Amino acid sequence: MSEERAGINRRAGRHGFTLVEVLVVIVIIGILIALLLPAVQVAREAGRKAQCKNNLKQLGLAMEIHVSVYQRYPSNGWGHLWIGVPDRATDRQQPGGWIYNILPHLEQEQLRNLGLGMEPAGQWQELSRLTQIPLPLLTCPTRGVGAASPADPQWIPRNAEWVTRVAKSDYAVNGGDFFAEDSVWEGPLTLAEGDSGQYPWSNPAKLTGVCYQRSEVQPAMITDGLSQTYLIGEKYVCRPCYHTYGDEGYNETMYHGSSIDLTRWVLQPPRQDADELDYYRFGSAHAAGCDFVFCDNSVRTISYQIDAEVHRRLGNRADGLPIDASQY
């Protein structure tokens, strides 16, 4: 056999890859993954952001239905130690906040009716159960908490049992450009005290949002225009506190009354979630901006770089100051 033919036979009989060839393939695969991974992450975040916007759209629609039924927006309740009371309406006599009050319009009437018509002890247990039930519609998929998470043990509800884990909201209603601390505190000790007319409620005259303690805001009171006024937006949450009760604006159930868990203000522009506590402002986990549903039910993304004065005006329902849509 000639040497040439022997060489051919040796090459024909060789199996597998050399180490160099394997390393080259691994490097190529690594490069492809490095190129594709950011694109996949961007696509996933775009999907999550679209879902978040849809959540806000549905919340805005529920508010709109409430307005069509009652000719006003729901009240935001009495204070953060009161869970919604099923035997009461959605006006200033209702201790529960805006989320509790629009449950029937979110196809969650069974939750709104937990404890309805029961004796106090039975209602107590049912409302305790309610505090633990999360709703996907109130959860931002980018933040991704979803399930019930730890509750602050120092805040024990007036009309329900304290439980270790509660359902929380990633969205907050517009409280305006004036923060009154007494409007988000515990509230009266009993229902009778709240109904008596003697309890020192916060003075609503300076409150400029759409929903706040014992509010009964009608669309006609939004004189700056429904398309120029925030209704509900994403809220800022301290990132290390996603799964703890360390953030005071993210440490209690979403079914209670007026609080910094349910309400945010426009005293400062929105910001992306970070490591610091900052529980009075709007914000989100998204890098691209913070989403809001306006009172006309349009959903828009607001830049974190929005001018502070423009942001403030969008939160005040009736300051009479013009807003250029190109500024946000």
C-alpha cells in the first residue's frame, strides 16, 4: 500500500474532535449566548412592562365603573389599622381603602363580601383571611413578589387578626401634592368612634389628589382635566425590602384604609427602585420609567427625569396651571 493511500486510510479512520476544535466551539457558543442574552432579557422585560400597563388599565376601568355607579371615586378609608368592612358602602363611612372598594369591579365580589352579615367574631376571622389573599392584578411582574409576604408585627388591625404574611400592592392611588401625616395614621379605635362625628379627622381642605382619607371626589372636581391628572401609578419600593416588612410603604395588607401602602404623592418625581427607603413617592422596578393610569383611563409611562413641577401639577386635580403634554 502506498504511503499516500495509508494516510488517507488513517484520516478516514479518525473519530471525534481535537481539544482545540472543542474549545473553539465552546468559545463560539459563549459569544452567541452573550449576544443573545441581553436581547432575551429586553424582550422579557418588554412583556412584563406590557403586563404592568394592562394591570393599571384594568384598575382604571374598575375605578371608571365605580364612578359610573356612584358618580364619585371610592373613598380611601380611615387609616392603616382598619381592614375594609363588608357591611358598609364605599363612601366616607367605609374604613377600607380604594382597593377594597373596587373589588366588585375587578370581578372579586366574593372577596369584598367575606364576612358580610356575620357576627363580629366570624367577620373578624374572615377579614383576617382576606388580608392574606394576593391578586395578580395588583402585582408588577418586574418586581415579581406576587405571593403574600411578611407583615410588620407592630401594626395590629383594629378589626382583624394580625397574620405573619399579607397580600401587598405594587400600585398606589394619587394623593396629590400635599401630604397630611394624620390622614395616613391608625384611625379611630372603634367603628362607633369613627361614626360619632367627634373623631378628629384630617382636614380635607388641603388634600389635592383623587383619593385620600374619607374622600368623595367627583369627576367634576378634577378641573384640570381627566387627561391631565394621575389616578393610579406604580409605587417606589426599597429593593432589599421586597420580601420583608422593612419598607413602611410595603409592610401591610392592601385591603386596609388610608396609608402610605395605598397612596403616594407628587412631592418628588418618581424614581426607580433602589436600596434606600423612600416611601412617599411613586416609582417602579422598570428601568424605562414609571407607569400611570390617568383619570381618563389612558396609561402612560412617565420618565424618571420628568420636571418636578410638571409631575406635581399632574398630581394636583385642580391647581389651574397649564401642562404641556410634550413635557412628560
